[in-house]
Amino acid sequence: MNKRIIVGIMLICLTVMTVYSKEYHVSIKGNDVNTGAESAPFRTINKAAQVAYAGDVITVHAGVYREWINPPRGGESDDNRIVYRAAPGERVEIKGSELVSNWQKVQDGVWKVTVPNSLFGSYNPYRDLIYGDWFDNHGWDHHTGEVFLNNKSLYEVPTLDKVLHPTADNNIKDSEGSTYTWYCESDEQNTTIWANFHNYNPNKELVEISARRTCFYPEKPGINYLTIQGFHISQAASQWAAPTAEQIGMISTHWNKGWIIENNVISNAKCSGITLGKERGTGHNVWLNDMRIDGSLHYIEVIFRTLRNGWNKENIGSHIVRNNEIFACEQTGICGSMGAAFSIIENNHIHDIWTKRQFSGAEIAGIKFHAAIDTEIRNNRIHHTGLGMWLDWMAQGTRISQNLLYENDLEDIFFEVNHGPYLVDNNIFGSRINIFDMSQGGAYVHNIFAGCFRLVKEKTRYTPYHLPHQTDVAGLSIILNGDNRFYNNLFMPVILEENEVYGLSQYNEIPFQYNETLYTVFGDGNVYYNSAQPFAGEAHQVVAPDFNPNLKIEDKGGEVWVSFSVQKLLGDQTEMVTTERLGKAELPLAAYEQPDGKPIVINTDYLSNARKVHPQPGPFETIKEGYNRFKVW
């Protein structure tokens, strides 16, 4: 083709893009009757959302925006999306709360305020109770609303007396903070809130109350290819996000595809920060609405309803959640039932999740996914949560790589009733319990384990496995705990507790026989220090029960260092781990491979350094005998 013709076509394309791609500006000094130009900005982000089309950019300037963004449309493809961004270098806050003033003093430290219910519109968080499948209210009602003093949430209590006479909860980290309490009563016209601010005068401080259930959430599915970039998002009255329910967090993709959520600071959700999950039409808290059968059977029904409703790679998932800081959420930092499939979750700092411990349930973690099919979870830092990651049902084709987990109270990762294949490589697990294994088909490669494993069979629940790289269900089965692989790991227990087993010896009783299938465990190249007990089936291993490597994880706030000592490394007895070496998970007959079907070669380490042909055990290729120290965040 003639070069002039090519240049002409390119100029026409650029002209079309210029005509149809716009940048809209939003400012707290703007007005929604304006055009949205930089010189005539809108006042609200939601106004810009109503006029934006594929290819457009919405730039929001510094200030606090108290609104729910409800986009009516999305982009058309990965390259033609709608971008919502904070103006570069400017602090933009989106809050689900409203300022409240005119507090009246009741007694020393205790104040009350009465606000009209019209403040909340159709959704009053002080009449709405937290509710849902697998939720435990600990014997009293919890509202979705919250009270904030200088951006820190107070503790709801069930009676006014506990505001007048608060007592500290000594079972949590912030026992002193638990005495900053609030209580509410609401009728058809007004809501009254009592709060104990101690020595603070609420009329002179920043005091806010949650007023909206979400900050960024399209009411309907079909809103694809959005980018949310650079915001501070906080203080929404988000509801309990059960896997059998419509999952609404402060940012919610609502059963859509191709969102990018990046470079945000997300905090103070009543329940969840980001949800990548299910919509309402395929079921909403179906177990509580029908207690005749078990919740797991209801969830199987929900899965098949979502499949009939278009749950597949073409329609759902493929999100990117990266470079966010997420904290102070009482259910999850990120969760998603089926909608997180085919996604990438990377470089997020998730901490202080479920710290108040006022309620609990089976859906609480830093990251909690059901059906993380072909999902990559990599380079995340997760600490000071109850449970770091919880991969529940249908973790198939999932890869958990180069993550740093520590100081999580329950366990770093819980694998619940999955059939694999899932790959766990080049991670640092520093909590008391590293892995709760109620699954099969996992491969653990080049990790550091500073704690113990919990191994539990599950012979009562039949859960799905899928055709490779698809959502289509291939079958259902129970869990027998075999079919795992452990290659080139470092076991370095830090604190030895009675009745805990460190290392892999509890896998020595496997293989299990189920009908004609043998569920075998494979291991090689692992190193066991400080009373860690080895797996008996290894050709090559180091066992040094009297050697204490003194593993330490030094959290310096903005950076984290790991230090330890090693001895008796394996030299040329280790082998590089590949798709071919890992084989296939027994039940789905699926390989440990990349989402596009290409083979995996674990030829780089936690720090992305190249590995040798005979790689070092653990996540660092450059370790040497003696003392080692690495910056890991």
C-alpha cells in the first residue's frame, strides 16, 4: 500500500479519536450545569459519569466528594475504556459518609446528635442491619452505618449503657480504641446517635457518619472496561458480601468485565473494600431464605444459575487490581464470588482487616475469592488480618506467586475444597499458621514457611472442578487431600508450639485410594530446619532439626526486610520446576500451566532474579550458607 495512503488513514483515525474521545473535569468549585471542560468543570463525579462514553477520561481535582458514582455505561474494549482518575499530584477523596455537627453533650465524653432520615435518601445505614449467608453477629444486631472521629471508626455497641460506661475489649489489638463507642436509634423521621468521644469535642473535630452503601458501583451489569485510578476511597456502609449474594463493596464491579482498579487508597469499609463478585439475579443470601438444605448445596445451585446467566471468560472477570493500599475493612480487603476469574491481583498492600472483631463469619480475609479460575495473585503484601488469603471452591489454574504474608492471626492462606491445579511459588509465609489445606491438587514451590500446616479432609461436600481454563463444570467431588507437590521449599519454624506439626510429615500417610484413583503426594529438594519434620518420599532433602535459622521479618512501615541463616544447601541436587515436572492435577486432568495454555518454567525468584539450572531452595536464588538479608517490600 502507498505510504501516503497509510499516513492518510492514520490521520483520519487520529482525527476520529480526537473528535469522539473527550476529557471531562470535575472540581469542588465546579457546577453540574457546566460543560465539564477544564475551565468549566462539573461539581460531581457522577455527573461526569452520566455523559462519558468509551474512550473518555474523567479527571477529578483535589477535594472531598461525598457521592455514589453510578456509571450508566462502560468502555468497549481494553484499549477503548472509560478512565476515572484523580488529577496527577492532587489528593482526591471519595467518601460514603457525611459530616455531622451540632452534637449535644450528655455527660463527660458522651454526646448525641439527631439527624433527619432525609439525609440518607432511600438507604439508611442506621436502620439497615448486617445480614447474610455465613454471617455471625455474635448475638446482637450490627448496623451497616459507622461513626468516624478524625477518620478512625468508633465501635458500635448494642446498648446505650455501653456508650455511657464503655469497657475495653482486651482480646483485640486496639483495646483502648474499643472504648470509643456509639449506639443508635431510628424511627420513621429521625436517627439519633450517641457516641463516647472521651476527651474530644465532636463539634471541634472531624466527625462523619456513613450515609451511602457504596462509593463506586454501577446498578446494572454490562458496564465493562472502566479504570479507577488514584483516589482515596473510604467510609461506605457496605453490606456483608456472601458468595451467594449480590456483593457490594466500596468499589464494586457488579458482574462486569475488564475493570482496572489501581493506585488507590481504600479504607474504612464496614464490610468489604473492593468486590469483584456476583449480581443479585442468580440468588441473594439463598441459604438464609431457604434453610431446608445445606448452604454448600445452595451454592452449587447458584453456580449453575450463573453459568446459565453467561458466566464465562467472554463476559465476566479479567479485572486488574494493582498498586492499591487497602486497610481498616471489617470483612475483606478484596472479595469476589466467581467474578474474580481470569483476573490479576498484584502489588497491593492489604493490612488491618477484621481488627475490631465485633462480628465474624466464613467470608473474612485480606483476599477472599470463590472460583479464582486462572487468577494470578502476585507481589502482594498482606499482614495483620485475621486470615491473609482464603481461596474457597474452584481455585483452578490459580497462581499465587511472590507474595509476602506475615502477622496474620489465623493463617496466611486457607485452601478450601479445591481440586486444583493451583500453584504457590516464591512466597514468604511468616505467620503462626502458613497453610490450612482442605484441598487437593496444589503445587508448592520455592517458598519459605515460617509456621505450620493444617491438613483436613472434607468428605462431606461435593464441590466443582472445571474444564481447563473455562468456567464450564466438568464434575463434582469430595476432598481427600492428596495430589499435592512440594519442591524446593525452605521450612524455617520461628516459634514452636505444642500440638503443631512443622514441615511435611503429616503428608506421609498419603496417598489415599479413592475408587481406582491414587491421590499421591510428591516432594523433592526441600530443606527442613529447627524441628521441621520431613516428607518421607523425597530423593533429595536437607534435614537439620537442631539448626535454628533465626528467621526475622522486619516491618519498617514503608519497607520490609527478611533475614535468616542457612546451612547444608543441596547444591546440584535440585531441579528446576516446570509444567512438565509438575504433571497434571489428578481429578480435572489439567496441567500447571499459564492461563493461555503455555508451559510454566519457574526460572525467576521472589526478586525476579534468574534461577540457575540447579536452583536454590526457597524464594531467593542468591542465598548463601550463613547469614542472609533481603529487602522484600
